[in-house]
Amino acid sequence: MKGFFTGFDLGGTKMYCLLVREDGRIVERLRAKTQAGGSATRLVDGMVASIDELLARASLDRSQLSAVGIGAPGAVDFENGIVLNMPNLGLTDLPLKKLLQQRLKLPVLVENDVNAGTWAEFAGGAAKGCRHVVGIFPGTGIGGGLILDGRLYRGAGGGAGEIGHTIVQLDGRECACGQHDQVLGEYGCLEALASRTAIAKDLVVLAATGRAPSVLEDAGTDYTKVKSGVIARAVKSGNADVIRLVARAARFLGVGMANCVNIFNPELIVIGGGLVEKLGETYLREAEKSMRAHALSGLVRKVKVVQSVFGDDAVALGASLLAAESKA
Ligand SMILES: [Zn+2]
């Protein structure tokens, strides 16, 4: 029987993969390092090895696999299955769909990671039963996914929902996207102010000046080492400066959410990703409060704000569900 799918959450340093049954139940999970070193072949080798490992663990083989779905960061050319930019891997315009299809002789779907995560929540998680949903996943950056009228909205080229690069503060902080204005300076993208990376950059300044001892202890002053767990521990320690910084990021996230409410009039916003997993309700409610203060009152009344149900599984699960659906 060919009743299984694999889904990937493909990151710049790690990949997380799931083996999923036709009915959406997760059978196996696997974490592996993403290794490419500028070589697409090496990346594909690693992905194929992960698939084989998942199948072996479940005593299955490739003949029982129906399709593969991949959630990849940033802009994706959905039609052609091309990942436009994976800076950590030294790869651009990566034709991942074609390469994996050639190797596996199976249908492959490549989707933006947060589109996939939002789809999982819509299909069977926090947004089940809704028709108009915005998904926002703050982490290294801030990804977004849009379900409009019951369908995943990808835009003209597959790049819709880049909520992290909406500009919420002119003359703001430099963003990884590199957008820059000759006169006004940096653009002040949402993710430069509210992502885990943004919070981490603020926290190491506190750490360096002796105002965030737990951060100094856990991560030193290297912001790339300030993971969500480090931020959560610093908040739990009751440090007022840390709490203020995290609340500020949450309020900016709320501004981004408010803009989404005003443009798309969603019934539900689902917040996913590692940051909300670790920071939980207080962070979520701070963002919600800011959203309610900044969006049009007529639209904001009926919007619910919830946390992802699938957590770490969301992106890989959504990718496998989308692959299953597109095959059918
Ligand atoms: Zn940006």
C-alpha cells in the first residue's frame, strides 16, 4: 500500500522531518543537520538519507511512499519548486523539486515554511473550521501564511505573506533582507524588531552591561546563541529590563498583526514557531493586546488569537499534507 508521506521543515542549519500516514497521523520524527556547503547534490543526499531512515524506522520502503512535501524558508517559486535563497547553505535559485523528483521518482512539493505551518493548523489544528486565517511564526525571522476563503493564498509568484518584511518603523533597525533607503536608512521591517533574533540582539547588550546575568551565563554576548529557551529563562528570572524588552517585541508583533487584520479581516490569527512555544501565554496576550489597540475596532472585535497546536511539527506536517493533497 502506498499510504505514506514525508514532510520536511528545512532550515539553514537543521532539518526536521516527519513520516505521516494518509490520515495525517505522524508515524516517525527525525532531526538531522542540514549540510550543503554550497552543493545542491549534498543537500539532496542528506534529505534522501533522512527519508530512508524514517522509512526504515517504520519498517517501510520507498515503494510505500506517495509524495514528499518540503517547507523551506523565505521566498519560494511554488510553481517550479525553486527555493530562491538559502543564505546559510550558500545556495540560490535551488530547483529542489526537480532534484528530489529525479532522485526519488515521486511527486515533490516545495512550499514556503510558514505557509505549510499555517496550512497544518488550518487542516487539523488551531484554525480548524476557520476560513480566513493569518499565521505568523516568529523565530530567526518572522514568516507569515495566509488562508483566504478556505484556500492557501500564495500570490502571483508564491511569495505572499511575507509579514516579517512589512515596514513598521521608518528609519528602523537593519533587517536580514537588506532593504535600505538612501535617505531614510534602514527600513525597519517587523522581523528586525520582533523576531527572536531581534530580541537576542537587545538581550546581549543588556548581558554585556551586567543587566541580564542569566543571559550572560547561558549564551555570553553572542546573540546567535540566544535561543528561545535562553529568552524564556531570562523572563522567568523576573528581570524587569528583560521583561520590558520582550514586551516591546510583542507589542511590535501586535502592530504587524493589526496590519494583517486591517488588510485581510481574518477570523483567527495563529502564532507558531519556537518563540511562542517557550514564552507562552504572557507573550501571546501582550501581542494580542497591542493588535487590538492598533487595528480597526470594527474588524478587531471578532478576531481570535491562538497559539499553534502542532508546535515543532507544524511546518513538516503541513508540507506533507499539502503534498498529499496536490497528489490527489
Ligand atoms: Zn526585512
